Amino acid sequence: MKKILLIDDDESIQLLYHAELTDMGYEVAQAYDGVQGLAILETFQPDLVILDINMPNMNGLEVLRRLKEAHPDLPVLLSSAYHQYKEDFSSWASDAYIVKSSDMTELKEAVRGFLG
């Protein structure tokens, strides 16, 4: 079973994404900030990381930088409520960027593209 690490401080997004991704057949671990996400990463060993940008303790762009330094081949999908980060040079290290929406089509397609 493919594994996804979801790092997002928004509880409603966590609930929505977790439900959808587990229904798709993936094992999902959840972290509510970047520090927790980096800690879980080492033991959970995901096949994909879905990462928010605006979070407490460590923002997603810093988490992305650290993830790519330690695991350059691990795909990271940035999921943000804000379009403007898509133009931020720091976000270009991600493998995909989606804007959060209640319509899960784009997220599901991106996940399938990475994990099948």
C-alpha cells in the first residue's frame, strides 16, 4: 500500500484529505505542523508528501527545503489556499502545486499521477 504524509495545520483540510485519500486506498499519516511532519517522515517513510505552506512553528517552504535536501527523490505536492505562492521561487522545488478546494478532483489526479 502506498503511503502519504499529509502536513497541514487546518483540521478541516486534514479530515477531508484523509477521508478522500484513504478511500482511494492509500495509508495516510497526519502532521499538524512542519516540525511534527519532519519527525514523522523518518519513521513513516511516505511515497508522497502533501504539504501546506502557511503553518505554525515552521512554514511549508522551509519544510520543503529540508525535505528535498534529505530526500531529493520524494515527491512533494504543495497544497495552499493562496495562488501567489505558486510564483514564489521557493515553491518551485515542489513536484506539484494545487490550490485548496472543496472539489477534490485536482488533488486526486495529482496523487494518482505520482502514485498510480
